[in-house]
Amino acid sequence: MELRKFYTAFSYSMPHHEFQELINPANQICKLLLSHFLALQLTLTPVAKNEWAEKDVPKRKMPDNGVTGRWFPALHRDIPEELKGYYEWPLWVENEVKEHRVYNGVVKREVEEEL
């Protein structure tokens, strides 16, 4: 639920000129922040899904990691050498999504092997 506050800030609270700077492909720091935000979203999606499944409330549409994960290449394009170390975790998450080892937080190959 706390992560949703960021969406509110991006969608409703942030002035247009600040949002434009946040998504500016030339702003390397914002690309780094967005990359971490995306990786966090992809790893927290299964937690949120489980929380909503346990409650007697209408199901909310959760992000599709297959679609959302496609944002990584644009965020990871032309990473400056001095920032590469800060991208280690989001690059790992991107690779796990690409290799279909992580999808909605489920490690598919391990789950399939158990079945």
C-alpha cells in the first residue's frame, strides 16, 4: 500500500514540469531512480497480490510483470560507467524477468519442477 503513494505523487501531486524531468531520458539520476522503482514494483507485486487475495475486497488490477518489465531496456540504455554499480540490482531483476525465472514473484522453473 505504501508503494501506491508514489503512483499518487507521479499521477496527481507532482507538477507537470517535475514529471517531465523525472521521465527525461537525459536525466541519468532519474533513470536510476525509476529503474529501482520498477525493480521494487516487480518484486513487491506478488506480496500485494497475496495481501489482496486474503481480504474480502474486490480484486484490484495488479501490474503485469511481462509488460512492465519491458520498461527496463529503455531505462538501462547507455548507463554511464560511473553509475553502473548502482544498477546492479535492477539489472539482475531485469535478467530474471527476461529469463522467465521471475514472473509475478514466482520462480517459474522451481514451481514447474515441483509439479
